Amino acid sequence: MSQIQLTELQKTYRVHEREAGVKASLRSLFVRKYKEVEAVKGVSFSLEAGEVVGFLGPNGAGKTTTLKMLSGLLHPTGGEARVLGHRPFRREPAFLRQISLVMGNRNQLIWDIPAMDSFLVNQAVYQVPPKQFQEALDELVELLELAPLLKKQVRGLSLGERMKCELAAALLHRPSVLFLDEPTLGLDVTMQGRIRQFIGDYNKRHGATVLLTSHYMADVTALCRRVIVIHHGKLLYDGDLSALSDRMAPFKLVRLDVESEEAAARVEGYAEVLEREGTKVRLRVPRAETSSTVARLLSEIPVVDLTVEDPPIEEVIDQMFRGGEEEKK
């Protein structure tokens, strides 16, 4: 049975709008104009136990709205969502004790007290037995290297330190479903790597199901085999990350280093040249023609070095979003 199941899930906001100016402000006191904004438009997908799935889309695509519906913070306008067999918007205690939502741009820790005190508050809220709480705390302190931070006021922590404590606070009750909304937002490269490693370790140790949104593709490529892409509230893609390039970018990138600039100039007759600098050339070759093109290059051009690679996943995703914009038009 799927741990997370969405069926034609929808969310529409009724938004007040008015023109600028004092007259418009006064008029809006008596006659208010509204428009409906469809944030999520009939999205369907499911996640099995233990999956770590990337949930991708540009700003305003509907990712955070979907996570808020799945965690019970928002009531859907239409369709249905089930998490661990529960309807999230009912906010049943049995449901809340099994899930957690971490948002990189929101605080759950209490600002003026040490992180450890916030952990104790969460223990009381989730009614975690003392033995289980201590075991979870010891594990999280070890994995996240929290020992020096527990007695510090939250306001005195750096962004990276606070994010580690936020994750610990969200996981002390050992949720089986974890919603992560930009968990590495604003962190430096080193701290991003540590947070990614921790999420992967937590998934392996406890078999947690993880739905992850991030604008850092390194998060997704390191943790997720499967990705779900939405744009303007609609599902664009649901499948293997590796297959995304095959579908959206039907070409390979070939990088060449040849013996001379004269040889580099000759390469232009073999495929589309994206870049040429001195003896280095970068080509875009249709996937179906990659083998034959490479064979010709190696036999006819004095090649010093050659590599064949898929286009960066960032380019593939960007191409998908541009396609979504064209469909909207």
C-alpha cells in the first residue's frame, strides 16, 4: 500500500485585488474584487514506503502548497490526499505523530532559549517516552554533530547550525514520512553536503519515506532516483531522474581536445558546435547518432582526449519548464 497517495489534488485561493491609490483603498472597503488563483491543478502521484523522491518546479509551481496539504496545514479544494491511510486535513494525533514537515525558510525552534529546551518541548508535544527520546536524541547528536550546540541560544546559532537543530527537532519523534521543503536553502556548499548525507542516513536507518523540494540540483541527484516535476500547478513528469534526460534532452554532449587549432576547425563539420576555444571543442550530438559520430571523429581527427556525457540536469529541467511555458501560451 502506498504511504502517500494523491488523486486529482487541487487547491484554489480566493485572492482580494485592488488598484493602487487612496480612492481605490476607500472603494475596496465597500466593494471588494476577488480573483481565483489555482495553485495546484489536479495533481496525482503516489510514494511507496522508503522512497526518497525529488519534488521539483520553479517558484510558484505549487510545490509548497502541495506539501502543506499533505501535512494537513491546508485543506484541498478538490481531489483527495492520503498519507499513511489518513486524510491529512483532519490533523488526527495518530497521523501527526508519524509525519514531519521541515521548511528551510521557517523556524520551529524557540528563538530565546537553548536548542535542547525546544527539543524537550517537542518531546512533550509528541508524547515521546523518555527512553525513546534519549535514544533518538543520542542518534541525532551523533549524526549531526550537535553536542556543542545543545546549550546555545537559538538566536546565537549560525544558519547552518540552526538548520541542523531544526532537522533534529523535526525527527526526535522518528516520523515515518518526512516532507522537506528547501532544507539546504542558504547554506554553504560544505553544510549542504552534510545535510544531504544526514537525510540519506536517516532514510537508510529508519526506512522513512521522504518527499524533497530543492532548487539545488545537487540535493536531488545525491538523494533521489525518482523525481516529480510540476509547473503552474500541473504534473509535467513523474519517473526516473536518469530517464529525464532521455525524454527532455535527446542529445549528448561530446567534449574534445585535439592536436591543433586546424583540427579543431575541422570538427565543425561533424555536429553542432556549442563552444570552441583553441584546441578544445564542445559538440551537441543527437543521441541516436552519438556512437557513429564519435567513431568518425576518432578515425578522422587527431584526438587527444574525448568524453561523452549527458547534459547537466539543470539544463534539462530548465528546458522542461520552458516547454511548460509554451504549453501555457
